[in-house]
Amino acid sequence: MSLASFPPAVHVRAPGKINVYLGVGGRHDDGYHALATVFQAVSLYEDVIARERDVFSLSVSGAVDADAVPLDDRNLAMRAAKALAAETGYAGGVHLELRKNVPVAGGMGGGSADAAAALVACDALWGTGCSPQQLHAIAARLGADVPFALHGGTAVGTGRGDQLNPALARGRFDWVLVTSERGLSTPAVYGRLDRMRNENGALADDPPLSLDVPIPVLQALRAGDAHSLAASMFNDLEAAALRERPALDATISAGLQIGALSGIVSGSGPTVAFLCETPESARYVQGELQTAGHEALHVHGPVPGARIISA
Ligand code: C5P
């Protein structure tokens, strides 16, 4: 097939995520922790537009502090494009335009969504024809959350969070997200958790290396029951994120007082995700939090993973 038959630009959209459950086990020798998590993809998206070039380059724009996003090989989207080229023997390059909406270093997998979108966009742009399994394997090497950004929906993640199984989820869940101006470093939050566990007398490698998601979480998702999910949501990283950013405690209390069913730090934070009963109650909670001076967004989940918008 001639190169001319491939499109000169491909636009892919990938979602941010919330961990509705995040259990953290012991630390493996590679520094990663054993996880049992449930991801839900939500309607806050990263857009990536890939254009044919001889070399690799990147630009960033969007509603978030784009200055905090590196434009070189530290950027996960850049690494994703190069990994796909290496894997497939593609000799050219690409310009990736990232339009960001997911908070940077916010615990919502924004960088992972960029990487997943870049993989799908470059595969279509270059005509490299990877299978979903091949893309998943490359994604898992890039970062623990990247496979989920490809997959979307609601899924259980085990291993480092990269071994995915779809979870049945009925209906839609309404979330209000409170974002923070300053992000939190994921390794710093995991490190804090290890130190807290040490302080409590448990060695960091005492927690089990294999964990399960509690049945009530899966039942609540399957039933589409926001009240049950609110009662079973949990995040092992929350205590560590609160130590790193004590002000989040007051944010969670504020949302609960206003009428959210439950509030949880998303991933390693500092974004706080409030689960609400209905779209109307979510709009109310969002409005009240904004009035109180918070940056609050109303989103819903589950939504699909990385997908082509135009080519
Ligand atoms: O894979 P990713 O780049 O998203 O992970 C960022 C960091 O988060 C890792 O370097 C590690 O410190 C921590 N992490 C972890 N265990 C996991 C996932 C992430 O300790 N399962």
C-alpha cells in the first residue's frame, strides 16, 4: 500500500479516569506496588492530533497549566509514539498536538490518556496496523495506567494496575471533580504510603503482593447503584495524599456537607472525586463548590477509551 493512502492527520480522544477503588499491596523489587483497583473512564478528555513529519515533535495547549508539561522524551505521549515506531520498524516521525483538559499530575491519568491517544493516532497515521493486543503490550510498558486509557469503560486492574478485566457497570455515574492548581507527584505519594506503613510498624513489603477488589464494589457497579458504590468506594493512597496535601481534607468535608454521596481522592491525588445521586444533584454540588471558591467540574462515567474522532 502506498503511503499516500494514509491520512495526513489523525485526531484521537482519550478519557481521564477515577479509581473508584484502589487497594495498594506490597512493593515489588522493581519499585511498583501490587494493586487491586477499579478504574472508571470519565467524560473529561485529552485530544491528540497526529500529523506526518520526518522527526518527532510535540506541542501542548488546553485548559490546564501546559507549562508543566514537558515537550521532550519525558512526555509519555512522545515516548508512546517512539515506542510504536520502534516496535513496528516505522522510520518516519510525527508531530503530536496535545489538547489537554485532564489536570496535570492530578491523579486522573492525563499523561496516560495522552500516551494511549498517541498510540492509536500514530498507528492509524502510519498505517502500522497493530492489533489491540500489541497496542496493549506497548501501553503496559509505558506506564501502569496507559492500558486502561486505551480500554476505557469500567475495569478491574491488577498487577501494577495494567492487567485489565472489564467490569460490568450499568447506567451512568455522576461525579463532581475538584481540581487543584498544584499537582502531586505519584511516586511521592506511594513513597509516603510506604513510610506511613513503616511508622505503623508494618514493613513496606509486609502487605500482600496479590489483592482482590471487594465484592460490594463490583456489585454496586453491576447494579448501577450510586448509594452502594458510595458506601464501598475506597482508596489506600488517600491517607498518604492527605498527608502530602492536608487541605484536601476540608475539600472532602465541604462536598459531603453540600450533599455528595461520597468523596474520594482520585488515584494519587490531588483531584477529589465526589459521587452524586443524579445529574441534577451533581450540578447542585458543582455550583455550591464553585461558590465556595473551588474549581469544580461535573463529569460522568463510564465512557469509552481512546478512539479516533477524525482521520
Ligand atoms: O506507571 P506510572 O509511570 O504511572 O507510575 C508512576 C509511579 O507511581 C511509579 O514510578 C511508582 O513510583 C508508582 N507506582 C507504584 N505502583 C504502581 C503504579 C505506580 O508504586 N502499581
